[in-house]
Amino acid sequence: MKNPILVFFLLIFFSTNSYSQYEAIGARSSAMGDASVPFTDVWSVFNNPSALGFTDKIQLGASYKNNFLMSELSQYSMAFSIPVKKVGVFGVGVDRFGYSQFAHNKFGLSYSRKFGKIFSLGAQMNLHWLHIGDIYGDKVTASGSISFLIKPMKNWVIGGNVYNITATPISFDNRDRINTIFRLGTSYTIAEKLLISVEGEASLQYDPAFKAGIEYKPIQLLSIRAGLHTWPMSPTFGFGINYKKVLFDFAGKWHPVLGFSPIASLSYSFGK
């Protein structure tokens, strides 16, 4: 630990603010300002479970985020989804933030089902395990979320998600709660090369936020992305390489005070 005092204050910052807004998981969404609620990919396990209803392949993904280039603030995520014919799509997500003395671990189980050709619903249950070693010990609690996705046109998607609809407390004295977050967003694809995504976020405890991103595919193999997140005002960028069934994504975020955070993710789709 190079600077224990700085790490201590950053951990306090994260312990009080990590539940204040929603940050997308997966480098593609991160590169597009976290405007992730309309996206249909394996990271929908975290970002909008209802979108899994439009998937028809088994998917597996892993992601790593190094917040502000400090190993103690690293985040590791894994996602898995499997469609079951005539039943729906099940998803599993595992996420860990922190290090041995301070960590927030989350395990999520989601279910999504498509109704007709344009609409799907999803629900998720999350188990949260907060560990603060040598001070408080461990706190375990659960939360839930609901979501929807609509495709009114071939190139147009609308999605929404309510995170922590159960208003679950997270602090050891039950005074602080995981923030209940409402997200509504849309994306539109132009000529199969340019995708525009926007998202609005509101919560019970904090000011609204706006997120927007663009994705350009000069060739089928490569995607170039950029975005903006308004709370705080943070630019984002990244790229993706799609080779057959393997997708590698990289993203970077710039916090106006704390600096740069790189994110990398890898996913694979099984079957033909």
C-alpha cells in the first residue's frame, strides 16, 4: 500500500458514495458514459436483466476495473447467462470491489422473459456482503430490482431499470441504505455503423444524472466509443474488438478530481 492515508480517505468516500449512483459494469457501457440500460449483452446481467430476454445464446464474461490506478480500489466482475427454451433467460453475476480489509461483494441472480417480439421483463435478487476487517467485521443483506426492455422498431431500443426497489439498508447500524435508483434510457442505430445511447438517472437521495454515448463501427471487427457522465462531469472513451464469438472491450474514465480509471472486459458466446 503506497499511500495508506489516501487509501483510507478514498475507502470512506466509496463506502458512503458507492451506492449513490449507478456505474455500468462492462467496458463497452463504461466507454459510453454508463448509458447502458438499452444494451443487450452478457453485462445486462448487471445493467438491465430484462435485456437478456432478447438473447438466445449462452454467454460468459469477465471484467476488471482499476479505480484511479489504485489496486486497493479494484473491481472484479463475472457474468453468465443461459437461455432456457419456453422458460426464459437466467443470469448470474458476481462482483467484488476493494481489498482484504475493505470489500463489497455482490452476488446476483436474475430472470428475464420476452413477451412477443418487442417486449421483455426482468427481475433480479442481489446478496450483498460488506466486509470491514478489524473494525466492524461483516454485514450481509439483500436487495432486488425490476426492469423492462422495448424494441418498438428494428433500430430503436427503450429500457428501464429500478435498482434496489426494496430500499435495503447497508450500514452496520442500518441508518444508511443502498440508494434506490431509477434509470430510463434509449438507443438508436443508424445504418448499422453508428449507435447513439442516452440515459437519465434519478434516485431517492441524490441529484439526477444524464449519460450519453456513441459507438462507431468503421469495420465489423472494430468499435470506437466515447461518452459523458454528468455527475460528476466525467468524459469516457474506449474501443471494442469483435472476433467471431470473442469480444474484447477497453474503456477509460476520467474523474475531475480523482483521475483516470481503466476498465477491460472479455466475453464469449457459445453455440452457433
